[in-house]
Amino acid sequence: MKIDLHCHTYKTKNRFGSNMTPKNMIKVAKKRNLDGIAITDDDTLEGYFEMKKNLKGDKDFLLIPGFETQGFEIAEILVLGIDYIPKKKNLMDFVDEIRDNNGVCILPHPFTFVPTLRYKKTLKELEIFDGIEVINSFDWGIYTEFAEKVANVFNLGKTSGSDAHSLRNIGLAYTICEDPIKDIKKRRTKVAGIESPWTYKISNLIKFLDNSPV
């Protein structure tokens, strides 16, 4: 199966934003021959539950719950496989609760837009992750190569996702697997995808810089 494991609906309210409704996302994903997607809005599952309603009765398209979060002294965490957000007591309790409920923690876009200090701390905490996002459609090729090396050295599961915030990006990157959560844990996923157009990457970089502290 081809599954885009990193997509944002209009429920993501960060600086990058998204205007995608679940209904339109389903249409585009199917048109691009995806077998499923993960909804990974920032600190909310509202988009996932809305899409679940839209897919009611559709057994041919796999929907995976998830969310993207930060708040710890490391890079962001992409959580897949659970349909609620644990309280952020401390990093290890947070991770343990996710794993206890059959979820996985992925390091998304690992080396893009990560401040140096946080990047160093993330590398020291790699054991908390079940996998690393080797391909993110917004990453540059050099980051993808490095992420794959890190995955191999630290024996991490490999994922790939578009990180789509607009319909044109859905499916640009995807993970090949039969059972996403189980296959990530067993290190048997395959990744595929292409980069977003340069114009879109530059647009995102401008948004990032406009919202960065001086």
C-alpha cells in the first residue's frame, strides 16, 4: 500500500497553515492512487475525526490517526496510531504512553528549520523515536540523504510523507507498507517521493523566517 503519513487539514493553525478540507483531501488522495493517509494536524485530532466521518463505510481507504507536536527541548514529534493526545508531563512519560497504546513516535523533517541547539539535543534523544521521516516533500535532497544514513546507523523505521498543507502536495511523498504501525516497528517500510517545487519551498521558508524570533 502507498500511504502519505504526514498531512495537515485546515485544523492546523500554525504559521504555515492549511486550507484543506478532509472531503477534498480524500478526493485528491484517491485520484493520486494513494491507499491511505495519516492526518497529523498540530496538537489536534479534529481533522482526523472529521475525515473519519467522511470515510464512513469506505473500507478501501486507510485512515491513520496522528498529530504533530512540540513543547519538549527537542525537535517536533510526529505521532501515529493513537486517536487522543496524551498530557505532556515529561518527554519519557509522553513517549511511553504513546507506545503503551500501540502508537509510534516519528522524527519528522529532522534536519530542516531546526535551531542548532535543539538539533543537537534531538540527536542525543534518538532512542525515543520509533522512526525517522526520511523523505518529506519540503526537504532538500541533502537532508533526505542524511536522514536515511541516520535511520540506518540507529536502526530506526523509515517513513515518508508529503507534509501537505495544500492539495497540490498530497502524495508527493509516501510510505510503502502493509500495516503502517507494525511495519514501522519492524523496520520493514519502504519510502518513495519527490521534492516540492522550489517556489513552494521558498514560500515556506519566507513564512518560517517571518515568524522566527529576531
